[in-house]
Amino acid sequence: MLAVERDREACGRIRSNARGTAVAVVEGEAPAALDALPDPDRAFLGGGSIGVLDAVLARLRTGGRVVATYAVLATAAAAADRLGSQVQLTVSRGVPAGAAGPMRLAAENPVFVAWGPR
């Protein structure tokens, strides 16, 4: 299993979190960093441009699956067009309603998840 990450500090965190697993971290920016990697049968994309998704789809093995997350609706819609399925996930955090008041929910930005077969 491979993880591609462009940020050096994030690579260190991923390596630390993946210690003892079969995950190997590749430092580089997709889609260029994908060129030296084997064709995937499964892929998870944590954001990025639609160009990254297209690069993965161009190399995805027959019967493969992709899951991709996006914060920008236009990119998420383009991904859903390519993959076939999409949902929006929204999280709200509990925050104080006042100095000593009860809790209220404060919405975070939604995340769009697109997935599908090739």
C-alpha cells in the first residue's frame, strides 16, 4: 500500500502513524509522483485537482475502485461525473453558547465524497 504526499512534514506524520503497517510513503506531488508507481487497483484521493483524479483513472486497473474527497463543489461535481456516486458529509462541533452557557453546534465546512468503479 502506498501513500503519496507532497508536504515533507505530513510525510513524517504519515510514516509515524503507519509504523508497523504495510504503508510506504512516497514524497512527491501528484500526478507527476504517480509515474514511477505501479498501476493501482484501489485509490483514495484526499483532495487535489481533477487532473489528479484523471491521472489515477487513466492508470486504474480493470475492476478498480476510487474514493475521492473534495471541499470545492465544482471539483466534487466533476469527480462525481467521472466516478458515478457522491455524498456530502457535514460535521458540527459543540461549542459554548456563552461564557458559562450550554453548548451549541457550530457547522464545519462540508466535504464531498465521490466514489465509483472505473
